[in-house]
Amino acid sequence: MATKPRITYSNLDGAQPLFETTAQSFTNAWVDMGSEANVKSATGATLYLKTTVGTSTNMSVRLLGKWRSEKEAIYAQANELKARMNFHFADATEHTSGIQSAISTADCWDYTSLIALVSAEIVAYAASDADAELAATWLYHIAQESANSSLTSEVAPVTYAEAKTKLADLVAKFLVHAAQGAGTPHATGDSPPVFDAGDQEFVLPILTESSSDVKVEDEYYELNVDASQNVIIDIPLNGVVPFIQFQIKDAAGGSGTVDSAVVIYRRD
């Protein structure tokens, strides 16, 4: 098992690093090296990689482009869930016993509003799910549900990480609940909607002039020289993507380490 490096991102003006992560371990699978970085104003980036080669080591590096950040994607998904839940609640054909009140909490755009919206969605969904679990006297539904779709937890989130986890659970359980038809507990059930794609990552080509790494494909570089080495990998960005994420992996059973990784962004 190799050791995931500390990685430092510098500002374009050479000021203090934007962030730095502590070392973590990684194996024969792509893992994030540092966090995503906002490169909206950068024309390029240079990765300075210092490695120590161990047993059976073939470390590879790749770069992923993202058209929006993780947080932007989370906000969008929370807002979309609210819209889809409200549409579902208002469907009188599916809910012949009564119409559930819509979620009135404002759309989210930051941490505070995300917590508020996900909390409101939990309350609204829990009420709908509890009604669907009844054997009779429903407020909204026409019969008892045929598949359990209860939330893992109905406790409101207090951190971004909790909101992210609970939002994913809400989406998954709502899809199960809304699709149930044939009188259990809806008349016909909704076709499962396709939710926002999230913060998808796309592989970017990497260019380099360093002789110590081998370009296997445009998608990644394999450092297969059997010696400790310092590598420079240059990446032209030119406004292609607003966010990037470096990833790294080792060969199966490899024991190499990355001693340090520094990324400098630039405006050409």
C-alpha cells in the first residue's frame, strides 16, 4: 500500500496555498489527491511530484475536469428534490385521500440554506412515508405501501457532510416511494425521474516534457522508472473547465510513496 501525498495548491499570485491535505493511504484504485480546485481564472497548472519508489511500484497520475463544484451540485440536487417532492405531493390522481402541503423553504445556495432545505425535506418526506405505512385512514395515500422506503435517519443535519449524506438518502428513498403504484400506496406510481447529474468528473489530457514519466495514454501517466524521482507534469487549462481534481493510484501490491505534491496555477 502506498501513501497518499500531502498536496499544496498555490494561488495564482503566489500567495499562501489555497489548501493542503494530510497524507492518506491508497491502493490500486484511483483516489483523490487533495481536494477539487477552482481554476476559472487559470490558463494552466503545473504539478511538482516527488516520489519514492518501493516494491512493485507503478504509480499513475491523472487529472479530472469538473464543470461545477461538489457544493454547487449538492445545492442543485437539493433544490431539484424539493421541486419533485412538491409536484408529487400535489398530484391528486396519486393521492386521492388528500393533498400534502408543499415544502415552502427557500431554495438553497449556501451552507446555511442547504441545512434548512434538507431539514424541511426530511420533515415533509417523513410525514408522507408515515402515512404510506398505515394500514387504513390515510391522509394522502390510497393504500399501504408495498415496499419500505423509510429514511435511514429523520434527524436534521447540522454539518455539510451530514446534509450531503441525508440528501442522498432522501433522493434514493423518494424514488422508491414515488414509483409504487397499483394502489400501494398510489394509483399508478410515478416514473422514476432522472435527477441532476451532480458533480461529474471527466478525464482531461495531460501534457508533460519530463523524461522521467511515461505517457501511457492521454488519460493518465505512469511513473514506471524503478528509482525515486522528481516529476514535473504540465497541464494547459485555457478555460476548458472551471474545476479540476488530481487523482493517483499505485500498482496492485505496490509500496511506493509520494513524498510531496505541489500544484501551481498560472495565467499565461
